[in-house]
Amino acid sequence: MKFYSKCLAHHIFSRIPFGNQVNYLVQRYIAKSLPVDDDLLNKRLLEADQHIENYRSLFNKFPRNMYEFGSGWDLCLALRAVSLGIKVVATDIKYGLKKDLMSDLNDLGKFDFIYCQEVLHHTLDPKHSFKNLVQLMDDDGEIAIYVYKQKAPIREFVDDYVRDRISGLSYEDAYKVSEQITALGKALADTKIKIKVPGVDLLEIDPGEYDLQRFIYHFIMKCFWNPELSQNDNVVVNYDWYHPQLCTRHTIDEIKGWFDDCGLVITQECVDYYGITVRGKKNSH
């Protein structure tokens, strides 16, 4: 079942009487995604354990409360948190508050930790949205964000070119373009070729040895392919990158400037080929 069809089905089920029960019956007898396969469930629970361990490595203690937005496999993490004595408040996003990060958010109250991943770069003014989030921090609060990184110039050009060309297409036509890009990614990955390249500073190409597909992916164009995912899932990843029109990319110096302008002290930062993660807290001095 394609991602678009799943979204449409969820939209319909959420608005009809007994929609949850109908949704269950469809998943069990038509999509046959229920009952859950034991091996897959165990895999997801192990992933939840890994998330918990990742949290332990970053923080000295667990939060008192945890808010779970959504459902599905993410609930494995929420259930694992409950087993550790954390109070979990589950919120279905389709019934939750709808807020514009560009607007005043003060009626939401104060938070001891704010984590905003892959959201700011999809707003009209990411820096302004970030400042609005900072206003919600407790005096001893922390904030962590992840935004897309500005990539090599050829990659930036191709990304913008494809995004511009498919912006006016229907979902179905844009999906077809994404299928072709996915096929390219798979073909490159299937070659299993390693290449060693010199650095080209002007084009921001780092020297080193690369898998052919990853070299193209890092420096030329996004053509995602992961053999552990289904064909449809791979296509959706590429679609998700190219189709959104609000999609800014940033530099680490720019993001550091955001934190500095808001009087925040940076406690952690990480930059890779794809994105920038920065965590900070209020300056107590």
C-alpha cells in the first residue's frame, strides 16, 4: 500500500463513526498488517531500547514526563519508557493543537527540554521560528534542533532544479519522477564500485574513497537507496526530499549565530553530510 493511500485512508477513518474499529479490520483482513509479526515486534522493541540508551548517553537523568505524539511503531518507545517509571502522555496528533511556529506560542507554557527535528527548515523564517521556541524554555531549560545542512554546490543546484521542476506536478506525477530517481540510486548501489577521488575545494568535494552511489549522493544529487527498505519506502524518501517547496539549508556558523543571538550556550553540536544538530541552554551568567 503506497504512502499516499495510507494517509488518505487514515484521513477517512478519523472522520467516520467507529473509524478506529474499521481501520483495525482493514489492517487485519485487507492490508494484513495485523496481527503483528513477533520477529518484527522484537526488532522494534530492541530499537526502542537503543533509543533509551542513546538518551542515557546524552542526559544525566530521565524526564519526569514524556509526550508521545502519533501512534504505530513509535508506541514501542513509549511503552519502554513506561516500564522505566516515566509518565507517558499519549497524544494523537490529528486531535492535537495546531500551532504555527511563526506565531506567538506563549500560551503553550514553559518546557525544560525542547527538541525540534527537521521542522524549522520547512517554515517561512527558520530563525524567527527558532526564537519563538526559545521563548518557551524554562530558566534552566535546554533546546536541541536539527536542520538540513547546506551541501556541495552541484548538489544544491540539482536539488533546487528538481524541486522547481516537480513543484507544480500532482502527487502521482511527482511520485513517478521519484521512482526514476530511486531507480538511479539502486543502479548505482548495485554496481558496488568504490572510487578514490582527489579533493576539489571549489566544489566542496572532500578527498577520499567512496562507494559510487554515496559519492553521487553526497556531492551531485540525492538518489536515495537502502536495500533494507521496500521499493515504495525508498521512493517516498526521495519524494519527501524533493517535493516540499519550503526547504532551506543552513551552515553551522549560521546556526551558532541563532543560539548566540538568543543568549544560549551551545553544549553539543554535530555536523555531517546531511544535517546540523545543535543543543544549547540558557546562559546563567
